[in-house]
Amino acid sequence: MNFVSNYFNWLQKNNPENSVESYPEIDEQNETSLPGVYIVGDLTGIPMLKLAADGGSKIVKRLFSGQKTTSEKANNSDIYDLVIVGAGPAGISAAIECKKRNINYIILESSRILNTIENFPKEKPITLKPDRVRLEVPLEMADGTKETLLHELTIQIERENLNIEVGTFVHKLSREENTIHIETNKKMYLAQKVILSIGKAGKSRQLKVPGELLPKVFNKLYDPGEFTGKNILVVGGGDSSLECSIALAESGNRITHSYRKEEFSRPKEENINRFNGLVEQGSIIPFLESIVTEIREEKVFLKTKEEVKAIPNDVIFILIGRELPTQLFKRSGIRMEGEKGVSWWWFMVASISFFSMLYFGKGGTAFDLFVESNTVWAKIIAYLSAPFKAPLNWDLSGYKWYSSLNFILGWAGSMVFLISGIGSLGLLARHGRTNFRTPWHAFKYTYFIGVSGFFTILYFSKSLHNTMVTAEWIESPTYWYSLFYCVTMLIFGIRRIYVRKTLYVFWQMTTLVSIQIFFLFLFPFHLYEPLILANLGTNHWAVTELFPSGKWSSFALILFWPLICGNLEVAFSGHGFLLYRLA
Ligand SMILES: Cc1cc2nc3c(=O)[nH]c(=O)nc-3n(C[C@H](O)[C@H](O)[C@H](O)COP(=O)(O)OP(=O)(O)OC[C@H]3O[C@@H](n4cnc5c(N)ncnc54)[C@H](O)[C@@H]3O)c2cc1C
């Protein structure tokens, strides 16, 4: 057993530990699963002041690019064009852009303006990144300290005279018809659109070790000057933890810094350099690859690779990040990344049963079940009771069971697909605004509905009209199946190239799609006979060796390529058998 767990640990060696933080699910327009509600700032990724401000400004430009502003249309003061939740750099930048465009907006801020920055440690150095990327930041900001940054930003915010309501905590968002209802601790606000720029400053993450609730344990450093001559342990691997160690070491404390990984990879280079400088001076003792196992009044236990060490300790700062403020999303029914809602499961069951119907129904024996039933009801009953009426044969000899099994799986797939497909259609229609919100979404779902409808009709109209032989429709549906497969690859390949505009993706998709279209459609159905058979004849060695199963061997050329690379003959004959079973 040890060997097995060691092996899996080895396999996972370079994978990130713990679970990945889940963010609200957004589309390429930053819209959440609640239509009309958008996300900007830290909640969309890298936590940086300039990126947050850039995001806030850009989203307003995008959302209101073609729209008439309030000065041109009737101003309904009850319903805001835009409610911005959170007065951090992202929310403030969005508001400045709204003001420029005469958009009827308000910022709702639960605490004070720029609360996250106000909470930075005293005299915390500010580094503004990225330098070389072109950003649209309406707020002027320069490197300095927390105090200089706050001063600079406050002057600009006062000059702009923005519409901000402080002390207003947003609990929940909901949508009724075309209006978003914003429930707060004060009153209900109504808006056509909402931007959530609430940052990530939710609850601090915990180590979950004994003693963590002792009064000497902190999750935030306000003023390093409050501590001198103390034994302090700082835990964490990000910028905040390094800056905390640096500030406390410079205030004359003895710092032990614990981090669970073997090196710091996330913090800014300047912070790592300053940290290493203090390590060299002996003001900070780093314990990499260590974890805290217990906290007591006067000491703390650190488990390193070699031993468990008891270290004298007066104060602890646990700075291992913050949990996202997920409650607001949960209360508002905003889906988080990776969350599988009811619709997801319906669509999943519908897809699997659809492919089961298509694949097994195609390969199975068809039975003449409808012939004697004249009315629609009789046909439905005949179909429902098909497994009991059909002359199935489970004899093991000569693979007689094969067709019967295919028939049963195709039938079961079709039954489940009918139910889950109708359910999925209902869900698509019910959440029509979300599912069909952009031309691409509308096209995507219409395409899938069209393709499934087409094959369902094909399956029902043909599969049960033959008697005791392999379904005669094998050829034409396979043609359509290949065609739709290739068209699907082409459409989604082009879409991927459009969304991810990199040279790598362009060539990756172009090669993948062209190879598939050639070997799965063009060659077998349109080129094999006129080019190969007509010119070489059936006895030519190239035909017998490379195409032992006729045009179907073209599928083997790419679908089973690792096999045919190893041993051409065996692989071909093995695959030939599979194709024989299919055809
Ligand atoms: C300790 C620390 C040091 C940092 N140092 C740097 C640095 O040197 N350089 C750098 O570029 N970046 C730094 N950052 C990151 C930077 O602070 C963030 O990227 C930036 O503040 C994000 O802006 P935001 O507008 O998305 O969110 P925030 O600035 O976090 O603003 C969110 C606002 O929303 C409010 N809010 C939250 N929930 C609600 C609610 N339900 N209702 C109403 N209001 C709500 C909050 O009170 C807050 O005011 C640091 C962050 C921390 C924590």
C-alpha cells in the first residue's frame, strides 16, 4: 500500500497542493450566470491595483459603447443604468468612466472608500505593475507608500465628485424581468446592470491547527511599529507575508518565516530581494517546506522535513490569503467556476444518452417492430416494449450476442435521450436569456439542437424497419455522422482561433481540423473510390495492404495511429475486425 501511495505522491510531485480557489463563472464579456451582472477587479484574476482600475474603466466603455446616455433619454431616477458594488480602484475607475458618459450610476460601498488600501500596513511600500502593458487607467497612481497612494487617489476621487453611498452592504442580487434588484442593509436599489468590484478581501484563510484562536494570532498587520523586540512567526508565501516579515524585521523584531513550499514563486522580485537581504543579515530565519502543527502561549511547533521544532514565540501573523466573499454569490445564485448545476447534469445525461443511441443504434440489429402497429399509440407501445418483443439472441458463439447488446444499448440510449433531451430543451428555453445571450451562444445551442434532432429522426425512422439484419442505414448515417463531426470540428476550431488569438492555437487548430476533415470525410467518402480504387484496382498491393477494409481503413489511419505505428499488419487486421463488426 505504501508503494502505491508513494507512487501517487511522486506522480503529483509538481502539482499545486490543496484545492484551487473557485471564482464566479464569467464569460468573455465578464458577465456572470446572472444576466446583467458583471465582475471586474481582483475577482477576475491577478490582484494588482493598475489591472483592477483598467478593468473597471474598460467594462463601462464596453457595456455602454452604443447605448444612449441619460442626458439623451428620459432619466428614470428609480432605476440606475449601472450600480457599482465596491469603491476600490476597479469600482472608482468604472464610476469615472460612467461620469464621462453621463451614465446614471451609483457606487455602493459597505465600508469606506478604498477600504482595502486603507487596511494595508502602515507605510507599506507600493509597487505598481505591470509596466509594459498598455492599460486604460483613469486614476493616476505612482510607486510610493500606502500613505502617498491614498493621498493621490483621494484628491482625484474628491475632484471627480462621484456618486458614492458608503456604509451600504450589498447582501443579494436578483433579477426580475429586465431589472436587477440589489438588496442592501439600507434599502433596495434597482438597476439595469450591475458591476461587482468587491475585491477578494473576504475572510482570512485559517491554518486549522490547535491554538489558532489565541489572542496573539493575527491575520493582518496594520502598524509594524506596534511590535519591537518580539519573537514573531510569519506564515505565508505571497507578497503580504513577505512584506509583513520585512516590516517587522525592520522594526527590530526577531522573525521566523514559515512557508510550506521549497521556494517563493509568487511574490514580486523586489520583495524577494529585500527579504533575502534581511535573511543574510540574520533578521529573518526562513523555514521553507515547513508547516505549523500547533500554537501555544509561548511557543509554536513547526514541522520541517527533518523534525518537529519548538520555537519561542510571542506573536504570529498568518497571511495565507483570503477566502473569496462567496456568500454574496451564493445568495444571488451566481454560479461559481466548476459548479455543476441542474442544467449541467441534464445536458450531460442528454449528451451521453444521445451518443449511446447513435453509436449502439447504428451498430445493432434492427427489428421490424413498427410494421404491424398502425396507430401512433400502437407504434409508441411497440417501441416501449421493444426489448421484450424483439427476438434477441444472447448466444456466445459466433458473436450472436453482439447485435442484441447493441440493440438494447441503442434502445436504452434513445429512451433516456428522449426524456433528458426534452428536459434540456425546457431548461434551455427557461434560461433563454442566459443561454442565448450572444449570437455565438444562440448559434451554438441551435446547432446542437438541430444536429440531435436530425439524428433522432434518422434513428427512429430507419432503425426499426429492417428485420433481423444489421441496420441498412449504416452507410448513409455514417456519412452524415462524419460530415457533422467534421463541420462541428471546423466551427469550434474557428471559434477557438478567434477567441485565443495566438499563433500556436492557429496552427494547432488548423492542423487538427484539416487532418480530421481529410481522413474522416473527404478521403473515405469522396476520394477513395475515384482516386484509389479506380486507378489502382482492388488487387494492387497498396489497396490490399493499406486499405484492407476499403474506405473504412481511412478512419484507422488517424483514429488508431499509435497502434498502426507499432505493427501495421496486426493493427490493420484488428481494426479491420472492428470495422467489420460495425459495417
Ligand atoms: C496587503 C496587500 C498589499 C497589496 N499591495 C499591492 C501593491 O503593492 N501593488 C499592487 O498593484 N497591488 C497590491 N495589492 C492588490 C490591490 O490592493 C488590489 O489588486 C486592488 O485593491 C483590487 O481592487 P478592487 O477594486 O478589485 O477591490 P478592492 O480594492 O478590494 O475593493 C473592494 C471594495 O468592495 C467593498 N465591498 C466588498 N464587499 C462588498 C459588499 N458586499 N457590498 C458593498 N461593498 C463591498 C470593500 O469594502 C472594498 O472597498 C495588495 C493587496 C493587499 C491585500
